[in-house]
Amino acid sequence: MIDDVLIDAEHRMKGAIKTIKQEFSTVRTGRASVSLLDKVTIDYYGVETSLNQLASLSAPDPRLIVISPYDPTILEDIEKAIYQSKLGLAPFNDGKIIKLGVPELTEERRKDLVKLVKEYSEEGKMAIRSVRKKTKEALKKHEEDREITEDQHYKALDKLQELTEYYNEKIEELLDKKEKDIMEI
């Protein structure tokens, strides 16, 4: 029973880490990355469809992203979606493909992006704390219902604290790495 509760907590904490990684991947560093376009969607025959399902995306060099749509009739729709995404990228449509030049980030923009990733990491830590709180409540209920002993309850709390610390450290590691990527010139 205790193991099930702790396994569930760890699973949810891993989910928080996965979410942070996804959020971090959408934050622009000084290099071109197709993951910048992960949140760009196009209205394709009445259905909001992600760009990566409608086109081949590549980053042939550190300052360029190339979008090759499978259906050339949607080139203008892709352009429009990129402008509306507020990524700060200007698409160049040559009639067959779209090229996105990724300009170098200014120092001020880098600092803004660092603030943003810190916010994402704080949201992740809040998610971890929420999991810990709910798990503590579940363990307390099991103890009150006499399903586990007091000793088992405290051992489980110790394991829960270890999990919490481990995943908070993971968040810090991810944050440090992303900050370095952003600040790298």
C-alpha cells in the first residue's frame, strides 16, 4: 500500500519534470532549434494542427530553421501562424519552403528569457510540493484508518522527502543548464 502511494507520487513528480523540459524546449536560446515551433498551430481544413505534422522541420545551421510543408498550398498559412506566435522570427517564403533566420539575442532579451525559465522552474517546484502535500495527506489517512502503523507512516514520509529533494535538484540542474544555454553568446 505504501509502495503504491510512493510510486504514484514519483510518477507525478516525473510528470512535472517532463512538463518543465517541454516548456524549456520552447524557450529560444541563441541557436536555431525546431522545438521553437512546437506550439505553432495552423488551421488546416478547419482543424488546429501542429506545424510539425504539416511540414518537415530542420535546422541546417545554428541561425536557420527550414520549413518544408508537405502541402505547398499552406505556405501562407504557416507564415501567418509564425507571425502570430510572437516568437520574434520573420519567415521568408520562397514559394516552396519557408526559411526562418534566428537572430542573435540581445543581452536584455537573454535576461528576460532567464526570468521566464526561472518562472517555469518555480512552477515545477510548486507542482512537486503539491504532489508531496497530497501524498502526505494520503499517508496520514492510511495511518488514521489503521491501514499502516505510525512507524510505517514516518518511514514513508522520509522516503517522500527524499523523492521531493531529488526532483527539486533535477529541476535546479535543468534550470542551470538552460540558463547557461541562454546566456551563451
